[in-house]
Amino acid sequence: MRHATLHTLATGLVVIYAMGHQPFALDSLQSGNQAKEQRPRLRELGITVGVLPPGPLNAITDVQGVRVGHRTIIEGGSIRTGVTAILPHEGNVFQQKVPAAIVVGNGFGKLVGSTQVEELGTIETPVLLTNTLSTFAVADALVAYTLRQRGNERVRSVNPVVAETNDGYLNDIRARYVRREDVYAAIKAAESGPVAEGCVGAGTGTRCLGWKGGIDSASRRLPESLGGYTVGVLTVAGAPVGKELGRYYLQEFQTPREGGDGSCVLVVATDAPLDARQLKRVAKRALLGLAAVGSPMTHGSGDYVIAFSTAAEVRIPYTDRERTRSRVLLRDEALSPLFQATREAVEEAILNSLTKATTVTGHQGRRSEALPIDRLVEICERHGLIKR
């Protein structure tokens, strides 16, 4: 068993140094003075996406009951990975399952548990994110966690939902370094409130659109006249930022193998009372936000959307003496505002990952640069997206 010392930073980032190894200083992960820099979210730069207002935190945790936890693993010069846990509500998710749907934009990836979600339309565990080759170990740990929960003593089948992001450029992904205790720690760390973004959890070693990316979040809240529902997403508008900075897919007609592949997992939560069929319709609109930031969902990319409803009235109990059940659902014609909210929140969440992430050096000395904020602001000002 690996023994670890935990250092919790003010941002909520948990850095893990394994005992018996030379720790890799956090400062050396980042370039220049970025180690002490507080990187901004998109709206702090004066850039807004869409027309709907965000929730109070502009995060997936604006959806009541949703909690997020991270386990960030940084060791030596090569380990840059972690686990992120999204808990749909504060109870036992296996005993009170939530309606859910999964949409595949491009299926070159790993999403454990997808077929049962497709068949039954429910999620019965927390949703976990990790690196590609650790997906299966994390799924096994999630099963163990669920079997240990009080009330699940007689459970004989568990469908864990675990999705991957490929951090193999900065992380020694073949080491498969994520352990069961890391999964437990991510779940235990889950809380409501602001979500740590950027180089944390499953986003520790990931990249986005040619720059350092990571965990991201945003939300939208509909006005009371449209139901007052909240959509939250865990993952620059209108200006050719990538082109002007010289990093974009098929730059100068490069061959497709030179960039663009990877994986993107979008987790969408809402408190609107929706069933699995309706959630699938919502999940499809999340891909519009992915496209808006420039992703073509290339051949080698695993692009997935996991959507669920936290509304108490649509939860499905594990056991029930009644042979039938009734639910109150939102009418389909009332879904369009949720479609818009989802599309906007996804776009903003992905952009938040770029502005919050810091420069990271990792496996084999590879380096992924943070998006230069000063250049981003200059380009957006020139194109009228920021007015001083």
C-alpha cells in the first residue's frame, strides 16, 4: 500500500506526495511566476457566454445536492493524474437512483457502465472521472465503495459509471498509478460550494485545444417564468483566439495525426424533473457547446455526455412494494430553455478550464503551456468582446 502525505492548498487542490520518493515541487510544475498567480475565470475577464444568467457559483454545484470532490496526484517528474467524483445527491445513490442518459459524440474512449444506463435510464453510483488506463481500477474501487455503504449489505450487482480523459502526454499513463484509496479520497472530499478548476483531479494532466486544460464548471439558471430550473456542467466566444494565437486543429493543413485527438467528458446535472429520454435530449445539446469552442470531435477522441436529474420526485428507489409508480415530468415543449442553458454552460465551462489551468511540465519533460491571459484579453478587446 502506498502511504501518502496530504497538503491541502487554499484553492481546494489536494497534492499527494508518496512517502519514500523525492517530491516534485509544485512550483516546478508551473512556469515563471504562474506558481503564485491566481488565474481568472472567464467572467472575471469581462467575457460572457450566451444570454442566460449563471447560478450563484456558476458551477455544477449550483444544482442542489450535487457535490464534487478531487484527488490530485502529483509525484516525481512523471505522475500528473487524479480522480474527480461527482455525487448526484447527499444520500445513498444506489438506494435512490437518479434518472440519467449518456450520449456519445465520438466513441473512441472508455465509459464504464454506459450500456446499463442506456438500458435502464438510471445512475446508481457517483460519477467518477480519471485517466484512460485507470478507468477500470477506479470502477472496481467504486463497486467496493458502493458495497460498503450502509443499506447495501445484500446488493449483488453494481453498475459503476466511470469515464476517462487521456492525460498521457503529461502523465506516465502506463504506470496506472491511481489506487483504491485515491478513489475513496475523491468521494470523501466531495462537497457543495465552489468547484476547484484547472489542474486538479482528473484534469491534472489533461490538455485542451492545444493548451493546458483541466477540470471546468459553469451553470445557468432559468428565470422563474421558465421554471427557475438550474443546469450545471462540469467539463473565446466569437473571437478567433485559437487562430490568432497560432494553435488550432489542422493548423496550416497539418496532418490529423499531429493534434486534435483526446477525450472530453461532459457531466450535466439539472434539478428539472426529467426522465431518461428527456435527459438524452438535453445531453445532445451539450455537444453544441463542445463544437462552439472549436472541437470537431476527431477520429481518436472520446467525447461523452453524462446527464442526470437530481429532482427528488423522479428518483427511483432500489426496492419498492408497489408494482407501479407515477411521476410528474416537465413537458417536452418546456425543454428548449434547458437546451440553451446546457449549450451555454458547456461552452463557458470549457473556456474556464483554459483560463484557470496553469502551465505544467510532466512525463519525459513534456510541457503544456497555459493559455496566455494577456493575449486572450487583447484579442477579445480587439474583436469587441471586452469593452473597457
